[in-house]
Amino acid sequence: MSVTAENITKEYIRESKGTNRFAAVRETTVTIESGKLTVLKGRSGSGKSTFLNMAAGLSRPTSGRIVYDDRDIYSLSDRELSRLRNEYTGVIPQGQSAIFSLSVMENVLLPFTLYRQDGGEQKARELLEKLGIAHLENAMPRELSGGELRRVSIARALVKKPALILADEPTADLDDENTELVFDLLKTAAHEGAAVLTVTHENGAEDYADALWRMDSGTLEVIK
């Protein structure tokens, strides 16, 4: 599946002297291609996460559209868009996103249980094993470190083998060994056909990139 941002912008209204419109993402057209790991770099506040959230169907563009294959996702109803995200996307958000009333395994299987779908246990255990937290499948999130919680969110995003993976600083809180492991997982998912976009500050992320983008003050530039 390809994901194309067509002439998208994102602006916010805020009280300030002079203009009260802030351009978080300036007009851009770009495609996240299937089969490639795309790395998006840039300083904090440059618009990277805003772009990713628009691509994920989580934040409506001010103008332009996001197209999954031939579907303008923001033309869908909220229910249709939620279903599409569940079927096709895996999102690794910034920060901690575990539900603290659920065990690690229950958190990982959320993409299945939200729509009462069966299966997923074998893939979930494979991911927990690869991420080095298989021994924690029955633990509760309050018992985990920040790095372990990060790996739970990665497993949850990948458990349905989504066609689109959007990762926002997926290696935050991780040491060098686990950072390499996560990028290897994302690279493998891309080479198995997924369209993968990773927002990161990680040094060396370019080494994993099939495509490299940079964002500065809301302007996205394709480097390679």
C-alpha cells in the first residue's frame, strides 16, 4: 500500500502579535512507498510528528488530502476511519501508551480485541521474544521500565503485520542494542512489503533508510 500526502498543510490558530496562524506543516506532496523504510529527521518542533499524525489519520490536514492507495482517508466517517486504521496501520506513538489495567499480552493484542477478532497470540509471542520481553507477557505496565513499555508499544503496532507502519521516535528510552533491534524489525517489515515511516533523532538511522527525508520549520525535503 502506498500513502500519498497531496498538497497537505497544517496550521494552528494561536494568540500572538502579528499573524495568528502558525504553519506546523507547509504545503507538501510526498509518498510513503511500500517496501521501503523512510526515515524522517529534523529538529524538535519542526513538524515531523504533526506530519506523521496526519498520515496516520489522527489529525486532519488544514488543506490537501491523505490518500491510501485510491482512498482519501479524511473523506471517511469517524467509524470508517477507525476501522481502516485498525486494518491497515500500526502506529508507535511518542511517550507511553499502554493501558495500565491490561497485562503486557493484552496490550499487544489490543488491535485484535478492539473489533473482537480472533488470533494474534502466536505473532504477539514472536514479537515479545524478539524484543526481549517474552518473560513479561503476564506483567502489568506499572511493573515495567520505560524501555520495556516502549517495546510493548512496538509489538502492539506490528502484531497485525500492518501495510503501513508509522513510528514516532520508536527508540526513545532504548539502549544501543535494542535500538538496533527495533530498526532491524522495521527494516524487515518494509522489505516484506509494508510502507514504513520513522520519525527519529537517532544518530545512524540513515544507515537503515531506503528513503531519507528532512523537515525544517514545517518544510519537508526529500534527501534520497
